[in-house]
Amino acid sequence: MTMGKRGPAPKPTQLRVLHGERPYRINSNEPQPAPGLPAPPAELDEAGRRIWDFVVTELDAMGLAQRPDIHQLHPYVEEVRLHTQVSVLVSKAGPLIKDRDNELRTNPAVRIQRGRTDHARVRKGVRAHSGRAGVTGDTEGRRGLRVTPAQLGRARARSEPPHERA
């Protein structure tokens, strides 16, 4: 039997600093991602590359794009690209097509489109992709809240617990 997570998600270090958390409770050794934007995967086609560039530009404008996000962004871009292609097919051919017997039937692209827009699936996918992209509450520290080196330095300087200070 598995159990769920207990309690609220921990507050990001940058928010702890900004909110004036006790200095000894701030993790001064938290790993930081390498600077720079995520590079598009080589296997993206031209349409995927346009979507990638748009998404990364928007995330960067919000201060959310980071290099480790490549593995979350790639499946998201592929989903958007596929949904766009299928939507174009449905708009050209229509939701119904004639089969070999000249009978009307549902366009197979409609099934793919519905599968891509199934609300439960979309919510799950968006939650999976947005969690790492800094859109959920547990990653608020990445939402443009920048801790200056001076703020972090002051917090690190006071990071000893009170009972260990000389």
C-alpha cells in the first residue's frame, strides 16, 4: 500500500529569503541550474521548432525558462504540434468522410483530435508539464522572483543556527 505526500510542499529557497525566513533555515547549498535557455532537440521539425521558440521565448520573458526544462518542454511541443496537424486535417476534410462503401463515418483524425483534447488527459498533461515550468504553487520561486546575490549572501552569512553561534 502506498501513502500520499504529507503536508504542504516545501517553500522554495528564494521565497524563504524574500519572506525573511530565519537564516539558519535557508539552504545555502541548494543546487542551481546552469544559466541559459533550453536548446531545441535536433529531432524537431520546422513546425515544432516554431512552437519551441515561441514557448521558450514566453517562458524566458516570465523568468521561467531554464536548461533542465528540455525534457518537459519537448513532449509538450510534440503534443501541440500533433494537435495542430490533426486540427488542420479535420478542418480540411471535415469531421465525417466517406469510406470505401461510400458510407459516412467519423474521420480518424477526429478521434486523434479528441484523444488530444480529452479534458482529463489535458489536465494531467498540463499539470505534469507546468509543474516543472514554474506554474504551480510549489515552484513559485521561479516566477520572476529573483533573489539578489546580496540578499542571498546576507542570508548565508547568518545561516548558522542560534545555538551554534559563538
